[in-house]
Amino acid sequence: MERGKKRRREEEEIEAENRDANHSLSLEQNLSFSDTNVALRMMRAQFPQFDNVAIQPFILQSQLYSSVKDRTQVDRELESLRRDKVVRIFKLNTGQDDHGIMFLEDYLKQLEHVVKRMEEKKQGDVDVFKWFKGHVIESKLEPSIEHEELYALLSLGGQVKDGHISLLINAGLLTRQLIDPNMYWFAIPNIGSILKGLSQGRKELLSLLNRRRYKEMMLAPLEKMRLRLSPLDMRFHLRDLIGSGHLKTAHTPSGIVVQVSKD
């Protein structure tokens, strides 16, 4: 019990330190971590601020792969955090293997924001959001859910109508799977414009490096550059593309070099 408390205290201290050092720590100084949870909390603290989008911090699974050397360890620790209801994992529509990770407490804040907005707009029976939070989110921890199971879990709260499920889809909490319309992905509301920026930023960063003579650049100056087409910062994109294998790093006497990976 004491060990658990000590660990929690350590995590809170790391988060507090990270918030303070959010923009002063360069990627070169904190490119790798020994523990998935520490990496997640560091990246959560470094998540960019947006003026026009109400979005809680999320981390890409690829970013974890760039930060913790052992992928098997990442998968194992992430699965444990998911089962313990510390994080939720979401399938993103930006690529076949793209998954977003959000701390459960942040996701619930995001959910509250959506409910408030729907109540203001008076869009349908908002009781469904209470049922969704209390019965679906609490018991269904996987990234997807089948229509029958969704119906059954929502029914624990009240009498479910098709309009209720449409309301959850309109609120951005669920998306239908294209391959199987009987299945839904859980989704992060308000994430659309950020994901568009993620896709465009990936292309822009790769294009920038491909135009260089050796398709490489020193990490320190690269990290300070801004991308035109993405609201996400360079650090976010670098972690993502290194973890997905599109970029690689090499240590040199003058610092870390980022290179485009050979196909």
C-alpha cells in the first residue's frame, strides 16, 4: 500500500515538474524514458495549448514507441494502465495503426464539456450521456463496442431509443466502423481539426527533411521550427514519426541527428 502511495506521489511530482519545465526542456534532453507511465505523464504535460479547440491532452502510441526503447514493454504497461482504468485507448482515423491515449480523468473532463455544450443547444435527451458515463465507460474498457452490447449497457440507465445512439455519435463520442456497421469505435470529441493537422504536419515535416541534402537535420534547430499546416508543435510530430519508423535518430559528437528512414 505504502509503495503505491509513494509511486503516486512521485508521479504527481513528475507532472508538476514537467508543467513547469514544459517548454524549457528540449527533446534532446528528454527523448527517452524507462517507464511507459512516466513517458505518458511527461508528454501529457508537454501537450500543446490551443486557443480555439477545447481538447484535453492525448498521446499517440507511436510517440511512446519513440520514447521507451522496448515496444513489448510499452504494450504490456499500456495494457495494464488500460485495465486499471488509468488511461483509455482510441483508434484514430489518421492511419491504420494510429491509436490515441488519454488519461481517463482527462477524457471525463472532455465528456463533461460535450454534455454542457449539448445541454446548451438542447439537442435531444441528454440523460443518455449520464448512462454512457456511468455504465458504458465504466465497464467497457476496449477501444470498440458492438451495437447490442452498447444498447444493453445504456439500458441499465433507462429506456434506450435509436435517437440516443445518434446523439452519442453527433457528440463525437462514438464513430461507426466502416467495415462492420454493427460496431462502434469510442472517439475523442472535438479532435477532428487536430487530426487533420496531424496528417498534414506529418507530410510537411517529411517533405522538409526530404528536401535536405542528406535528408537529415540536427534535432536541436529542427525542434525549434514551426510547421505551417499543423497546430501541433514540432516535438509532437518528431516523437510520432520517430516512433512509427518514418524517421530515425543518430547520436553524433555535436548532438542528435534526425534522418528520414530508408524505405
